[in-house]
Amino acid sequence: MMAATVNGSLRRVSPGWIYLAGLIPLAWIVWLGLSNGLGVDPVKEIEHRLGKVALWFLMGGLAITPARRFFGLNLIRYRRAIGLIAFFYLCLHLTAWVVLDMALLWEQALRDLVKRPYLYLGLTGFAALIPLALTSNNASVRKLGRNWRRLHWLVYPAVGFGVIHYLMQMKVVTAEGWAWAAAFTALMVARVAARALPTRR
């Protein structure tokens, strides 16, 4: 009953509002930067915050199908917006590393890749999401047909790479890091279980 009420209310919320809401974390990071609220290493803090926001949206996108199957909460119409916002923050995350951290010094960036293997995982996850972002439009859905859904299964390994990337960049994995790993594992289990259940209406 509650899910039906929420779904009814959400019908009046355009996906465009999701894109606008997705800019709030960016505005907060900019504000922290302007007010010297990013600590002693603002570049690293910007990188980490952008990457973490991307993970939040990626996880949110993965939670949509289990929420529909188990609780009857229908957020499908917002999945494209959530996914594109996540990709937007990943682009900013990568740009911050290349421009702010590496200062566009490509040799230094390559040395950083050799020294920090977790960067490969992050780049692999990002690369896997590029075709998903490029085909997140109605024309691609019509053109690819069933292959569109198969292509978008890449989101699962991409998010997995992102979570491992996040854990590996820690010298010691914190409780928050393990929470991310547990959340991703739970969503994968829920996803598998959801495929075996009929959709709640």
C-alpha cells in the first residue's frame, strides 16, 4: 500500500529533477573548495569526494531492480538519469586526477599507474561504462534491441571494479570500506534473487 502511494507521487516527478538534484554534491564540493573546507590536501579530497559520489549513484542504480521486485517501489524511469549522473561524476573524478593531481604530465601519470595498480581497476571500470553512457538513449534501445540489455550488464563488473579500486587505495581498509563491499555484495545477491521472483505490482 505504501509503495503504491509512493509510486503514485513519483509519477509527478520528472526525471529532469533527478539531474538537477545530481548537481547538489558537486555544488557542495565547490563550496567546500571556495571556503577552504577540503583539508590539507584539497586535490586528493576533491578526487575522493567525486569518486565516492559516483559510487553512491552507481549503487543507487543497482538498487532499483531489487527495490521493485521486493518492495514494489518503481524507480525504473529514473535509472537512466542516475546512471548518467554517476558517469558524469566519474568523468570529473578522472579529470581531477589527470588535471589537478597529475597536472597533465602524462609520463608522471604512467608512473603513477605502474606504482598504483588499483588505478588500472578504476580505469577498467570507467571504460566499461563508456558504451553504457553512449547507448543510454531511446534510439540505441530501439537499434540494439535485446543486445542493449546484454550490453548494459557491463554495469555489474564496472561497479565491482570501482568498489575494489576504492578499497585498494586505502592503506588500511576502514569500516566504511567494508560497508561499501558489503553493500555491493548484498545488491548482487539481491539482483540474483530478484530474477527468480515475479515483479510486485
